Amino acid sequence: MNTSAHTPALLDERHFPSHFETEAALEQFLATPSRELVDDLARLPDDLMILGVGGKMGPTLARLARNALPADRRVIAVARFSEPGMREMLEGHGIETIACDLLDAAALAALPQCPNVIFMAGRKFGADADNPLTWAMNVHVPALVAQAFSRSRIVAFSTACVYPFVPVTGQGAAEDLPPSPPGEYANSCVGRERMFEYFSKLHGTPGRLFRLSYAIDLRYGVLADVAIKVWRGEPVDVTMGHVNVIWQGDANAQALRCLVAATVPTSPLNVSGPETTSIRWLAEEFGRRFDKPVEITGSEAPTAWLMNTGEAERLFGYPKVPLSQLIGWVADWIAREQRLYGKPTKFESRDGKY
């Protein structure tokens, strides 16, 4: 394991914090590896590159990888680095950085050939404002990456949005359900998967298509979206009445562990929390914790974007952080009016437009 001075202790499920006083404490916790992650990555030869590290999950995934990998393995973070201070922050935690526009094929080809790749780049919010750019980012860039790193292991972030809506009374969409989603954004995500599948078959590239449903951080996510509406006395729309959610730290850990669980050709894996969680129940629970009335609008549709995560649980076990803990952390964060990203998930959307 990395022995540098900033390495945190291993995750201890018996002693989770009751709350996070600061963002620094939150991010340190998100970067704390479990024993299972450390053991899996110890089996992984060579270095790791993260493409598209600049999103909500990327920086903590990079720090988590740095803390979990042996000290002699490089962690290389690649992005345009348009957010001030991010590059310096990552480098301060022992992560190498390279500025690169992944739409630039020549710049992509100039990146070092890294044996292990996590692909996190993509375009969602504002997608319908420029659909050609959305398809370029979500389909063309994956094709370029799959060719440029055909000899690497590639774990490619995808989404539950590739599925059609399924009944809320069922077990959720399993990996063998054919994609048939609404909206251009979701269909571009199917295109992303198809590019990685095509080139994986062509070149024998090991990988996983990491179909993630709603990662949760205290500063963004479905729980924060619902909690802030209750806190402010705003109505909560329950039309999209049910979701799966997972702690961002658990999602990042499973993404890294997918490098060891890669298949040839690449194959999809559903990743989220095991519960089908009611939006109405969440709103009422936050209302109870805040001692505030809850205003509900709409009525629950009989279908939603829900996934069966049984295969991920077989590979990795249940997520470390349970839903009840997440609700408590989010309620405390919102009640103390701590910083939010200001990037709603728009989970209420049923037309695929973001």
C-alpha cells in the first residue's frame, strides 16, 4: 500500500463518523480504501490512468486509487483541468496529471500507454443544448480511447439510463436486458458502450461497462436534491418515484475493483445500492429529521430506472455504507447549510432530457 504521509487508515465499518464537519474531512473519508480494495489492487500489475478525472467523482477516485495502490504504481489523472486548483490538489496527493482534450486524437495518442484505464469522460447535463457535441463526447471519444488503449484493461463508466424503465414492483433491470432508453442523451450512452464492446471484441481488450445509478456525495446526488427541497419548503416531485443510490466511495471502490474483474470481451455490470428507495419516503424522512412539513407533488409512476445489482454484490459484497447512514450524513450537511455543488441530478426527468 502507498506509504506516503497522507495515506489514511483503512476503512473501518464499525466506526463510521457521525457527521463530517468540513469538506476536507468528507474528502479524506471518500479517499479511504477498504482492505478488500487494497488486496484487489495489489494483484493488479502496473500503473493506472484515469481519463476524464475532472467530474464530481473523479478527484476522489484518483485519491482513493493512490491510497490503495502500492507506492511504486503510478496514478495518472487526465483532464482539461478547467477548474482552478484541481490539478494542484491532485498533485499534492501524489497523483501525476496531464492536461488533454480527449476530442483531440493526436493529444490522446500522445498519452503514455498505461496498462490500466478508468474512463470517466462524458457529457450529460446540457446534453440537449448541443446534441452533436453530446454524441461526440459519448460515442466518438470512446471509440478513440478504445483504439488508443486496445492493449489496456478499460473500465468505462456508463449509466442506468441505457435501460428502459422497468416496473417498480420487480427486481430491477439485469445486465442482460437489451438497452432501449428514452432521449438522445441515453441513446448516446448506448453508443458509448457499443464502441467499447466493438473494439474490445476486435482487439481482445479486457474491460467492464460500469453501469452506475446515482452515486451519492453530501454535496450532490438524489438524497441532497430531496433534502434541500424539504429544507427550503419546496415541493418534492414523486413522479419518478423510486431510485437506486450508492455512496460515492463505494461506487469508486467498485470501479477500481472492476479492473481485476475485467472480462474479454468487455461486459456490463450494474452498480448501485441494493434497495429500491421511495422518493416519497425519503422526503418524509428528511421532513422528520428537519422537523419541517413536506409538500409532495405528482404521483408515482409504475415504472422507473431501476437496476438489479446482484452480480456486483456477488463480486464485491454489499456496499459498505448503508442507506440509513447516508440519510443521516446528508441531513446533517443540509441542516448546517454546507456547500453544495449546485448540480441537481434531475432524477425527476422521464423524457431523458437533461
